[in-house]
Amino acid sequence: MAEEVQVPEKFQKLVAEIEKMPVVELAELVKVLEAKFGVSTAAPVAVAAAAAAPAEEKTSFNVELKEVGANKIEVIKVVRGVTAKGLKESKDMVDAAAAGTAQLVKEGVKKEEADEIVKKFAAAGAKCEVK
């Protein structure tokens, strides 16, 4: 059973006219209004449903090397240990981070592993970010 809706006075004349229209004309009016104003009557329902759905918890993280710090050799050692890259590749990555370009050290790891990697870099004097 539909509940009683209070129509503001400024809309009463418009609502009274709409109430007199047949369902077929109402459907046509809705389509015209959607086209005229670039809106959809389905959008609010979809947005409300999306907002009501619980956000998925992130399970995969990336670790980026942001700053190298003063102990570059230790940071290179950490990169080698974390990534299993060779000395040259690790040095190139650290040099790029030292030049101001963040470097993706490890991607798709669990939160615990990402936190451990960050601790290793912090111990070497570098700064990392988990994304």
C-alpha cells in the first residue's frame, strides 16, 4: 500500500496534471525528460545499490621505494634480497629512486609481507610506501 506523500504547494499544480495522464503518456514523459536532461531514472537505484554493497577489502598490495636515504649500499642489498634481482638491476632501481622517481619494488603481496618489506627498507634508511 502506497503511503501518503506531502506535495509542496509549488508542485501541486504540476503533480495534479501528471496524475491525470495515462500510464503510456507518463512513460513517454519520463523518456523525454531523461533525454532532455541527460539523466536516467535507473541511476539512483544503481548508485544506492552500489553504495549499500560492502567495499571489498584489499588483499594485494604493492611496495614502492620513494626515498633512498644516506645508506645507498644497504638499500641496494635490501632491493636484491626482496626482488632477487642482480646487482646492476638493483643499483639502477635505487639510483632511479634516489633521483626522485618512485620505484615499484614488489607487487601483489599480502599486507604482512608488504609491512615486512617496508621495515627492511626503514632499517636501511630508505622510505617506502604500500599501495
